Amino acid sequence: MQYVIAYDIVHNRRRTKVMNRLKDFGLRVQFSVFECDLDAARLKQLKEDVLPLLDRKTDKLHIYRMCETCFLHSESFGVSKS
């Protein structure tokens, strides 16, 4: 299943830790956005690895599940910021 993961993390150190961890799961397509192809076990592992890094009072992480048809019909323009 395809996922788009976006985050807004206040502190640089935590943001860097989350970004480095997400690189193990998918492709960075924007500064705070990753595209990941994950099965259920990998999604569970991602959550176990990343969620403890967040400060839930100030940070946000969104995981958007995309069906294959939606993902294949998505469009991107310009240069990736990875």
C-alpha cells in the first residue's frame, strides 16, 4: 500500500531524527514529506520507530493511505527537494 507521510516538527533536532528514520521507509519528495510503499508490518514498524520521537504537544505527523489507483494518477511538477 502506498502512503504519504507529512510532518511538522518544531525543533530541528527532533525533525532531523524523524527525517533520518523515515528515509529507511520511503522516498523523501519534499522537505517534510515522504512517499512510502509499506505492507502492514512495515507500517507498524514505522510507527514504532517514529512516534516515540515526537513531542505530541507541539509536533504533528500525518500518515495518508493512498489506493494504488489514486497514487498512480497523482501528478508532480518541478524538482524534488530531497
